[in-house]
Amino acid sequence: MQARIKRLLGGLFIIFSLQRMGTCPNDNLRPNIVSMVKTIVSIRHAKLEDASEIALAHDASWREAYRGVIPGIELERMIARRGPEWWRAAILRGSGLLVLEIDELIVGYSTFGRNRVPTMPYSGEIFELYLMPQYQGLGFGRRLFNVSRRELAAYGYLSTIVWALADNSKALSFYGRLGGQTVRQAEERFGDNMLSRVAFGFISAPAL
Ligand SMILES: CC(C)(COP(=O)(O)OP(=O)(O)OC[C@H]1O[C@@H](n2cnc3c(N)ncnc32)[C@H](O)[C@@H]1OP(=O)(O)O)[C@@H](O)C(=O)NCCC(=O)NCCS
């Protein structure tokens, strides 16, 4: 029970920002007016009604991450395939799928499950972890990664592997900063192009 509460709290956090609104020129006469703006950020399992918003987050984040990396036609094809229907089916199947929601808007997602390459010594895999461009670089990726790893651990998958395209320097820096070790390199065909992929392994227990 305690672990459940801990996990729940790990996935829900609130950012308070104090904002000074029009300070009075004479502080002795009137106090400054301070307003408290509350931003609710949550990481939770996807629900059926999230499908359209996840498709939008997928579209925006993939375009930003892979424009100029994956050949244009191939990228468009990959994005078009992942419309709301695709996501609805994934949610119905019960796939590991978390969403990052900020002020009731889905701005990122992760998918995860059993490692697809069973010969490698990692039981779990994070298949995808994507944030819309305007929400990157604010610490949300790290949180989504940690909650995803905790979800995997709850199913007994204590170690995790993640693949990223070698040309995706942002992802390589991110997984490196999170403590991942590069453990394999492989080639994958995208349309007419062969691209390199790098696997990062995580053995230590997921961060709380
Ligand atoms: C990769 C991604 C998930 C990272 O999420 P994020 O919220 O931007 O990253 P965070 O702010 O949580 O950063 C976590 C750590 O990674 C580092 N990092 C993140 N982006 C970085 C970059 N572009 N260059 C160098 N370091 C970076 C941060 O400095 C931070 O390290 P620190 O805490 O030790 O300072 C996000 O940028 C994204 O969605 N990118 C596009 C999609 C993508 O490439 N997904 C991965 C596909 S496998």
C-alpha cells in the first residue's frame, strides 16, 4: 500500500510559481500584491479519451525530433499511421502507456513493456518517450522516465533498455545524463536510408 502511495505521489506534482503583480511604488503605504499561480502536472496511465491528444503530442514531438533525420516521406507515413485510432487500440490492448499532463493538456507520453530483444540482459524496455518541443528541457523528461521505470519495476522488469537514433543527439545526451550506458549499436531501415540506433542500458534500481 505504502509503495502504491509513493508511486502515485511520484507521478503527481504541483508547481507553484510566485508572481509579483504590479508592485506599489510606496511599499510603506500598500503591500505588494502577490499572486500564486498553480500548475498541476501529472504523470498517469492513458485513458481512452486521451487518444486524440496523445496523437497530437506524438505528431508534434516526432516532427521536431526527426525532421532532417528520417526521410520526409517515411516520417509523414510513420506519423499518419499513429492517429487517434492507433492510440485508442493501444490503450484498449492495455499496453504500457503513460501520459504527461500539464494543466489538463497532454504534452508527452511514454510507452514501455518487456524487452523486445530477449537475448540482451535487460528485462524491461522503454519503447518511446516523447515531449512536445515547448515542454522540453524543464525536467519533465527525467520525471517521465523515472515513473516509466518504476512502472516496469512493479511488473518485475527491474533493468531497462532504451533505443535512440544515433543522429538524435538530444536523446543521446538525455539518456547519458540519466546514467544509461551504451550497450549496443544496430542499423535500421527507414525508407531508402539505413540509420544507426544506439541502445542504453539501465541496471540500477529506478529513482524514487
Ligand atoms: C529527450 C527528451 C525526452 C528529454 O526530456 P527533457 O524534459 O527535455 O529533459 P530533462 O529536462 O528532463 O533533462 C534531463 C537531463 O538530460 C539533460 N538533457 C536534456 N536535453 C539535453 C540536450 N539537448 N543536451 C544536453 N543535455 C540534455 C539535461 O541537462 C538533464 O541533465 P541534468 O539534470 O543532469 O542537468 C525530450 O527532449 C524529448 O522529448 N525530445 C524529443 C523526442 C526524443 O528524442 N525522445 C527520445 C527518443 S528515444
